[in-house]
Amino acid sequence: MTAAAITLPTAGGGKLLAISRMIAFVPWTLGALIARLIVWPLGIQTAPLRVAYYRGLCKILGIEVITHGLPQTQRPLLIASNHISYLDIIAYGAVAELEFVSKAEVAQWPVIGGLAKLADTVFIDRRRSKALAARQDMAHRLKADRMLLFFPEATSGDGNRPLPFKSALFTVADAMNGEKKVMIQPSAIAYTRLNGLPTGVGWRSFFAWYGDMSLSSHVWRFLQLGRTTIEIAFLPPLLMSENMDRRSIAQTTELAVRSGFARLVSGRPLA
């Protein structure tokens, strides 16, 4: 069943709410951009500014983010998560000083591309000549003890189950061979409630953006919704042996994320 076949649960929302959110979004985003342009030449860290921006954006969009666990304190840290929607970036960005890894096409998307650039995203070009430079950029940031989050599915799903993880980006851990050991932490994200009610299989499609969905119509529909609850589970880091290859790491990470996601959507404890 698709979102188009389900009555839109606006609960005090609707078109007026969508318009008010768009009106609030513009000055908030422009203000964040101006602040970034001011502090950047001064060498001031912009990560706290990013977190503040995303937290404000959550308030504007009616998003409540509930976290289970925390990102590991050990650095360098590479976080691998399932991917459901462009809203994932806002939710994750509001809870930690993360930098994201995304496919190159996202940089050209209206609004979403700008938000990704504001988050200092590493854009991965699938062309072999460009992919190496992106992996080197990732390795450089990890060496500088920054947190990177990427979506190994390489696309977004329907919000009801994670897709198979691809192993390509896990090669960044190999790029660090002989230097600092990269810690890989699985993380699961799920859209669990809408206006206080459990989303279930049907309502999750209001948030998931995948396939050939129109971005503009999807955003407009989301803006009409009331309150959205997003839950994020930062799971235990992987204990990797020296002989694990990137495919083994990807499979182990995928299993952990699938388990964490299943617990989030079912309401079971994550202990």
C-alpha cells in the first residue's frame, strides 16, 4: 500500500501548516548560511552551528528525535546507517556533530543539495576517476578525528526494512591501514510515530522517499503532516578482526542495523 492510497493524517496540519513551515524555513536557513559565512574565515568550528541549525529545523518541521545510545567517543569514527529519506540528514544532524557521505547527484538537488553542502557533506561520484578523490577526502577527515556517517544501501528504501548494504565505501577503512584504526559503528533510524500514533507499514510511506517519487510533491505532503517522531539507535561498535575484508564488514554491519531497526519499529528494548 502506498501513501497515495491512505488518507493524509494531518491532525491540525494541512496546507496552512505547510505554508507556515516554508515561511519559517527560509529566514532560518538564510540566517544559518550568513552565520556560516561569517565564522568560516575566522577559523571557528562550524560543527556546533550545524547542530543548532538542524535542531531549529526539527522544531520548524515538527520533528521529535529520540536517541538510543550515543556515538562512540573513540576516533576516527565511521557510522553506517540505513537510509529512508532526506529527513534522515536533519534528524542525525540534530543529535551529533556529524559529517555526511552522499552520492554526487544530491549536490544538485534544489534545497536538499544546499542543506547537504551546509553539513560539509562528502559527495561520492560513481565515476572511477572521481571516486578515489572522494575516498581520500573521507580518509583525510577521519584522520582529523571527525565523525562521518554514510548510508551503505546507496539509496533510500520504503521505510519498512533496510536494503542490502553495499561494500564499496567500507574501503575507506582500508585507506587508513597502518595509521589510526577506524571504528565502525552501526546505527538504525526509523520513523515510529505520526501525531503520537504508531506509524505501522502504511504511514511509514509518508516519510520514505524512494524510487521515482517526485521530490517536490513528497516535501509538500510531508509539510502538511503534524508531529513526526524519528528514533535513532546508535548500536555497539563492531569488533573487527584483522582478516575481515570489506564485504564481511558490510555484512556484519547490515545484520546489526537490521536488528536495531526491527527493535525500533516494534518498540522492543535495544539493550
